Amino acid sequence: MRYCLALDLQDDPALIQEYEQYHREIWPEIAAHLRQQGVLAMEIYRLGTRLVMLMDTDDALYSAERMAQAARGNPRIQEWETLMWRFQAATPWTPAGEKWTPMTQIFNLGRQR
């Protein structure tokens, strides 16, 4: 399955630069956690302060709820999430208490004649 999610960054060039630096090589525990949860591929794109994440998952392994539960029980993942929230900001459409918000697909060339 492919997911497309959105999140904003704080509107501060220094913080954005630092955020991007952290993502040039994420902590090994974070990469391991994602893979253990069935994330096969993940890419993050930025335009200004808006981030878009594409995430491909193994449907037999991935569950957003299970991944969130595993993250809550892992101090290293919580440390990363707390650090990242320093740079991140909810979009205007993000439900309270959430971060990355699923986007709605409105077009797919593969479904066109």
C-alpha cells in the first residue's frame, strides 16, 4: 500500500536546515523500527514549510495502530519524536494530538483511459 501524508515545519530557516540535516542519516533505531513495522520505502519532500511523505508498506505487516503502539513503548523512538516535534508543526487540517496527516488522492494517471 502507498500512503501520502502531510506535515508542516516551523517557519524558521535555521530549524528547517537542522531538520533536513537530521534526515540525511536518521538514527539507526528509527530505520529499524520503520522496517520492522512493514515500511518498505519512505520518502519526504519539502516545499517551503510543507512536507509530504510517501510511504510504501507491506500490507501483511503494516498497521498504523500497531506502529504507533510500538513507538509508544520504545524510549528511543519517543526521543526521536520529541526531537522532531521541535521542528514540526501541525497543518491547519491536522486533528488535535496528531502529526503526519493522510492526504486524499484526487488523481491517478493509471486509472485513466
